[in-house]
Amino acid sequence: MCLAIPGKILSITQQLNDTFRFGKVSFGGVCKEVNLCMVPAAKEGDYVLVHVGVAIGIVDEAEAKQTFYYLEKMGETSELH
């Protein structure tokens, strides 16, 4: 089973061109460097779903917070801390 975690893009940290970018993403206060090449429209402040270090989709803030809440309740966020 594949699991994607929602996070908020805090900043674009590297940009080789319009497609190949990396960003600093916050997952409930834990920040990680994420590859943004699969979400070229994503910008600072957007919420993205991240799977193994790659953002695979953009989601709205309410959906991201609800998903993260459920993951916390299931104990699935302990590896992020």
C-alpha cells in the first residue's frame, strides 16, 4: 500500500527551471526537503501530498489538515518526528 502525507510548502529552495524544483515542506511542524517536479503548479503556501520525498498532488488546506489529523490518530506520524 502506498501512503502519501500532506504537507505545506514553506519555500522553494532550488529551481533548475519551471519543472525541476525542490521545496521545504512542513508536516505538522517537521520540515523536509521535497521534490516538486510532479506538481509544477505548486507554489509557496500550497498543500501537497508527498510520497517518498516527491510531491504527487496538490490538495486544499482543509483536506490536508483532515488527512493529517487521521494519520495522527492512527499513530502513523511518529516516524515524522
